[in-house]
Amino acid sequence: MGPLLFLICVNELPCASSFQTTLFAGDNSFHLSHKDIKTLQFNVQNELDNVDSWMRSNRLSINYNKTAYMIVTATPSQNCNFEISMNGVRIQQTDSIKYLGVIIDNKLSWTPQISSLCRKHSQACGVVCKIRHFADIKILRLIYFSLFHSHLQYCIIDWERVYKTFIRPVQVLQNRILKYMTFSTRTSSANNIFKLLKNLKVSDLYQLSVIWKSLCINIMPISCPLLLITFF
């Protein structure tokens, strides 16, 4: 009953302010945009006061240590004096933030997300390299899909849109782990290994995700640039 009652309590949070609100269990995000940075700061502070008032009225509290905001703008120099607070506590600004397992940066370059992905994939490659001598290909495939493919496919429709040079390290790691699984040499053709194991490359997984989303989900166009994201 605990989680259900909590969801009932926070279900009306979007009505408490003019923020574009995203609710996911205890990880909630507020979004607001404006062309002028000073007007944006004024509007955000007013809406945060409304949120704080709503939280107090419903006897809910905010973890200020986990609350941060990020400004996404084409001119970073304009946000140097941007300050907001809740209940007298100053909210910290950050250049990147992890939300629901995805690292979003203020330049929307997805570089921190790809770097984090490469670290996880390097660990998966090490596991496969050590265990491949004691397991058959079926077990190795299970390990691959558990430790590598699951992270690779998660939100790929977002972070794979960057320049191909940024994606190349991810593709290199995918080639490496499949070569470990088949005991292939470094000079072996990766294309043949993908065909043998019936696996998709990073670019192919992205195309598959785009097709699947276009068939199953109505894509909503973004009408204005996103300038601010706040999380708690």
C-alpha cells in the first residue's frame, strides 16, 4: 500500500504549477523554457514556490540534497548568475544529471552517457574474456544480453543520434566482446561474426528502435527549445 498511496499523493503535482512535469515514482522532473534567461529565472522561482507550497499543504517533503537543476542553452555564458531556491535552500546547478538511468548533459551531446556506457561495456568484455574458457556459446550469449546488450539498447533512440565518431568506441567494444565469445582474432571480420551470432550492430539497433517507435507510438514534435530541467 505504501507505493500506491505515494502515487496517489503526488498524482496532482502537475496541477500545482505551470511546469511541464514528468512523474516516475519518486524521481520527478520539471521543465520550463523561455527565450530570456532573466525571465526564465523569475518564472522558475515563482513556480518552485508554488510547488513548495503544494508539498507543504500535502505534508510531503523534498530531498534537497538530490535536487538539482540544469540549463540547456546555446549561450552558456548567460546562465552564470542564475540562482533558484526552495524553502530558503539554494538548488545546486549541474552540467549533467542522471535521470532514470540516462545521463543528460547541458549541451545535449550525450558524451557522459556514452562514456558511462563504454565503462560498463568494458567490464562486460572482461567478464566474457575470463569465463569463455568454461562456458559454451549459449551461456556466453546469455551473459552478453544480460551485461552488454541490455545497456546498449536502453534509450538508444536518444543517445545514438550523435556523430558517428562518438559512437565508434561503443561499436568497437561490441565487436570485441563478440570476438571474445567466438575466440576470433583481432583481425577477424566483425561482419561475419555478427552474421554467425545473429546479432545487430549499434546502428542497426537504432534503426530498429526508430521503426518500432514509429509503428507503436505517436511522436510529439517539440515546439520550443528546452532551456531548463529541474529534478528532485
